[in-house]
Amino acid sequence: MTTTPTLDDLRNACQHATAIRRVARMQPAGGVGDKVFPPTYEGGEYADEERVIDGARVPCVLLDSVQSQANRMEACLLEAHCAKEIAIPVITVDFAAVDLAEVGTITSLDAPHRLADAILRDSTLDGKKFRDSEPGKVLDTASNANATGLFGVCPTALVFGVWDSAGPRGGLGVKFARVLVAEIVGVDSEKGKRPSSRIDPLGIRADAGPAYEAQDGWTLDESKARRDKGKPVLVGKDGKPSELNHGNVTPSLRNEKKQLHHGGVTFRYARHSAVLSLAALRRLHFPVDGAPGDAKARDLAARTVLATLGLTAIALAAERGADLRSRCTLALEAGTAAPFEVVHGDGTVSAFTLSAADAERLLGEAVAAARALGLPWHAEGYTAVPRPEFAQLVRISRTKAMKAGAEE
């Protein structure tokens, strides 16, 4: 394949090929050598490591994790579904139905654990606990040998993975590994340094205090200060105006713990890889009692749908662009191409191009072919509502968060 594949091409790949991948070289939107900021993890660290690239060990830094990439692709699928560009099964929890309109809706494409998430578990559908409803019950019987029910109500769980750890069987709950994995890393990376400073246009001095906590915020009048065991309570550690975000901040490369501020990174290029495992899809089977056609044809049809769903997610995310976070926007490196490649069992590859529009069209064709063989596809979706106890938990949490924010 050198151009846009046909549905038959994808069927053939699902039968015989190992994987489909897309690898792109990217640069900061600000230009080659511009600094970008990776995500920080516990302790304020970047996820950096050495990787073997082109036969050499080079320092690399993670710019977007597998989990984050999955969330971005799911968001693209949800956006396309809401725009009626594709029609896929989505389960929605409507918080407006319990007077939490500000929360909006959470779907099986938003929830961290997809169909198995506690947000769905603690909701009701048609008057039943979600796990007792028809779509909820599929988690009790789903397996590699029978993924039909999950295919019909939440196929994205079969693409991006799901583990029913929040269900009645806990850690023994059904688990499907991801068949689509993507990440972005900066190759040949170098950490930078970042100064921290602030100039106060009012010129408020550090010795202008002390400031005390008061009933309506803070005060400089000790007689109006809130008291603890008879003593006035200072704002923050020592009552300095800086505790109130007033005054200058002395330029510094380190924080109060003498640690360097997160200084971002530069790199030679960013490598964005996405791999859809067709070998993993071949472990899934989709029996349907009394349906027309043979089991092999039905298995192939369902696997082809899942493959095109994964390709659609990749293509949509590629066209949306890689604006990962503040000061981390990437673009395709000038003069490079990022085709899709079918990886065959003998190690050879064949390339093809695929726009988001073409991927969406192929997905529609694949779904129609699967439904003709009796496979379920509940594109009309389901809408659940939070249980009263769950809604109360959300309300209390939001009230406490607002109060804590005001106090801070």
C-alpha cells in the first residue's frame, strides 16, 4: 500500500501483519532548539533516561506518556462523535440530572478507567445500578474468548485497555491490555535552568509587615488579628507581604528547598510514535449465537473495526496537533513525512497515507460490515445518572475545595 488503504487492505493486514505504526519527527513550534517543558512527576522530577536510538545510547526525556497520549486520542474520538463525524458507542454520566450542571458530563471516553471506572459504577442506568444494567454486565463475562459484549457497548476499552479493578472481583476483574500505544520523547535532551523573579510595581517592602490573619482576610492591625491561644496569628510563616503575593521576589535559580527550578529541556528532535498491535487484536474473539456467517469472518470483521478505530484516533490526534501543555507545543519537523506503516511478520514494512476524513470513512465501512454479520454496535449510546450518595459526595467535595481555595 502506498496510498490510502481500502477496507480489504485493512482486513488483510488484520489477518497477517504484526502491527501498524506511525513515527513522526517533531520540533518545538518556536523553532529548532527552542526550550520546551516536559511534565513533572513526584518530587518535581522529569522522566529522563537513556535510550538506544540508531545504535547509540542517547539521553532522552518523556514529553507525553502512554497514558496521556491515550487520553488525547480518546478526546479526539469523543469530539468527532459529538460532531457526528463518526458514530461509536459511548456511555455518558449526566451530572446535570442531579443539579450538578457545572460538572457537566463524564463519558466512557473521559473516565480514567473507561467502562470499569468508579464514576460509572456509582451511577444508575434505567433505574438500576450501572453494574446491574445490560452494558454494565458485560464486564462480568468479557474475556479474550468472548469480547462481543464489550465490543458493542465500549469498543474503545478494547483499543486503549481496561481493567475492572473497581468492580466486585477487585484485582481479579477482567483485564484487556492496550493494543494502541503512543508516546512522545525528546531525543538527545539537555536540561535547562529557569530563573524565578517578580518586580512589584508598588514597591512593597519585605519589612512593611507583619501581616496577620483576620476575619475578612488579613490585617496589619494586631488588635484585629485572629488569635490562637491568645496570640495573634501571622499570615504564612512570618507575616511578610510576600506571603500575600505582594512585594518583589529576588531573582533566583533555586526554590526555598535549594532545589533548581524546573528549567525545561532542549533536544535534537522529538520522536512521536504510535503502534497499533494487530497481533494483539488476533487474541480477541467475538462469538454471536445464531448470527449469520462463520466465526472466523465475524472475528475478522470485529478486529478490523477495532483497527480502524485505532487508526482514526491516531489520524485525528495528528491533525489536531501536539499542544501538550504550556511551553510545550510541537510541530512536524520541516522536510519530514510521517506515513503509516504496516509492519509485516518478516520485518518488512509497507507505507500508506491516511487522513482523518479517510479514516472516519473506513471506520464507517468497517462497522457496517461487522453489523451485517450480527455483531452489536450501540452507537446510540447510554446515559446514566449519579446515585444520590455519589452526587452528595461530589457536592461536599466541591464545597470543601471552594472553601479551601478561598482560605488559601
